[in-house]
Amino acid sequence: MGAEGRGAIAGRIPPGQRLVKTWPVLHFGTVPRFDESTWDLRVFGLVEQPLRLSYAELKALGAVTVVADMHCVTGWTTLDNAWTGVPFRVLAERARPKPGARWVIAHCEHGYTSNLSLEAMMDEDVLLAWAHGGEDLTPEHGYPLRLVVPKRYGWKSAKWLRGLELTDRNRRGFWEERGYHVHADPWREERYAYQERPGAEDEP
């Protein structure tokens, strides 16, 4: 690869990150078992039309593929990940957020949660994904469903997703309660809570 190509790649790596060729496995807790006969996904809270979808119903909403980079707060970056799933926007259009909805709490297996503003979740590249690189996700990487939020550090792309709760106020998730930044923009190096501006929990 020439200097121009290396420069283009370097321009895609946020401050404090390093490029890796593997896809490290990082998560809290054990890998859950998936039983499609009992599994469902809920969209609830401040919505006009709460949803409860089986796995087949979710996938029937129509799949798209988004190619995006992934940045982990621990310092690694992988490029050109091809994610396949349903855009969050599709679910939002069906659930119809109420005017007061400003935050989305992702509920996952084992009681794990993560939080992001509704504004951030409405980016066109945010997916509820079940495949990576044209293959189903492995259980270790979040199968049957994980949230994918490419513009935020990887912990916001929560594995083993089971619900999306729309709220009028922010509730810090698992890692946010343990000192991580509420917004998690890798280009701003928003890694830790002590970096938050006053009022950050009320900002989109």
C-alpha cells in the first residue's frame, strides 16, 4: 500500500486508537443461549405504538447492509465492517416516538443496559444487526441481535439486545454507571464520565 492509501486509512482512525485485523471479543457476563420460540424484542416507553416482535417478524421488516468502522474504548479499531440488520429508524417509524421522547435505553440479556440520545439513534447507519460480513453473528459477538452504532465507541453497540425503551430523561447504562461517558463520540475521545460537560446527561 502506498503512502496515499496509508494516509487515507490513518484519517479514519480516531485519536488514541490503533488498527487491528482481528475482532476482539469483549463483554460482561456469560454468552446467553438463544431460543427463537421464546425470544422477542420490545420497543416501549414513550411511543404511540409499543412493539413486541418475534425474531421472524423482526427480520421480515427488511434487511439492509451498512459498511462502517468500529472503535472500541479500549483502543482498537476495525475498518469496513459489513453489518446486516434492520435500521433503528424503521422501528421508530412503526412505534412513533411521543414528543417527549429524547433518550433510548437499550435493554439486553443479563439486565445489561446502554443509553443514547434519540437523536444519535436516528442516524441512518444505526442498525439492529444479526449478521456481520455476510454471516450470522457468532454468539460471542452478539447473536441473535446486537445494536450497532458506528459513530460511537463500541460499548454502545450492545450485544444480545432484547428491548428499546424511549424515555424523556437519560438513565446511565451499565458502563456509564461505572465511569464511562454518556455520549461516547470517539472523534472527541469521549471515553470517561469525568470528561463530560456540565449538563451532558441532558444534551442530545
